[in-house]
Amino acid sequence: DVIAQVAYGLYVVALAAVFIFSLAITWLHFQNGGSSQQLRKEKTFQKSDETPIPAVIITAHPDDEAMFFGPTIRMLLRQGFDVHILCLSTGNFENKGQARIKEIKLAAQCLGIRHDHVTVVDDPGLQDGPKNVWRATTVASHVKTFVQHYKIQKIITFDAYGVSNHPNHIAVHAGVSVWYTLNLNISDILCYGQQLALYVSLAIRVACIK
């Protein structure tokens, strides 16, 4: 029992550290880049006469976009990508789904994403909760529809462990993987573990600039 309590305590501390680290890098990025309007005016890695490349952050719940993907969203906007968010549930675990839909759209706006670029899915088979089983095929179906509709060329989502080991996060990774194996037309899929390396390099770059 003591070992279990210690393990849980370490898990909470680790999750908090990841969250604080993400917030810190987001803050640094804001300090370096300014407002979302300024970001769009800065030099990007794409040519100015090119159509912005559509990219999507695929999450499980409202708040995942800010907790786990904030720095990457800012980086993509800075590089000139047309960034979308596909959230596969309303986060209705505590019957606050409608409030959380409003929150994710506000959070997206704060990060620099247009509110009409935020899609929240309310599927009976994808309801928020660690005990709710999300079928990979259901996730893959929503991913397929979204990617085809918006002609997505870059996908960013959770790693195989769901970052925090949340079953819904893991299911998102599994569903995206199933979709990818059947649709090899997207060459650029980035998972959370790869993002961490980007965060570190970004922090170094910002520190050098400062």
C-alpha cells in the first residue's frame, strides 16, 4: 500500500513537471513571438506566395491542446502553417462538456488558432472517461473524414503511452496509427515524444536570442 502511494505520488509529480515545462516554454515562445497577429507577420519557413500547409493537432479532451501541445502550436503558426485542432470528445466526464467546448475554443484563440479551426467530436463511442473504451477504428474514421475534408498534410498527436497514460490518449494514438497504415499519403506525423525534443531545441533557441 505504501509503495502504491509512493508510485502514485511520483506519477503526479512527473505529470505536473511536464505541464509546468509546457507552460514555461509556451511563455517563452510568447515572449519571443508576441501576439498571434505578429506571428503571422514574421518570416516563416514557407514562401510568402505559397498556400499555408494545413496541419492538425489531434487530442482526446478539451485542455489537451494547451497542456501538451501549446509550444508546438505556436511553432507551427510561426512557420506559417494553417493549424486546426481535432478534439475527439467534449470532455463530458463531469457533465461539463458544453463549458469545456467553449474553453477549448477560447484556449485555441489565445494560442493563435481561429475558433472555426477547432472541431470537437461528440460520438457515443468516444466519451470522456478512463474506463470508457475507445475503438481505434472509430477514432480512425473521424481522422479520415477530417483529413480528407481539410486536406491535412501534417498530423500531431499523442505518443503510444498517451503522455500521461490516460486510456483515451492512448486510444487516439492507436486510432491515428490505424488510419495511417491504411492511408500512407501523409508523410509527416509527429507524436508527443518527438515534440519534447522540439521543446528543448526551442527553449535553447529562445534563450540564445534573449
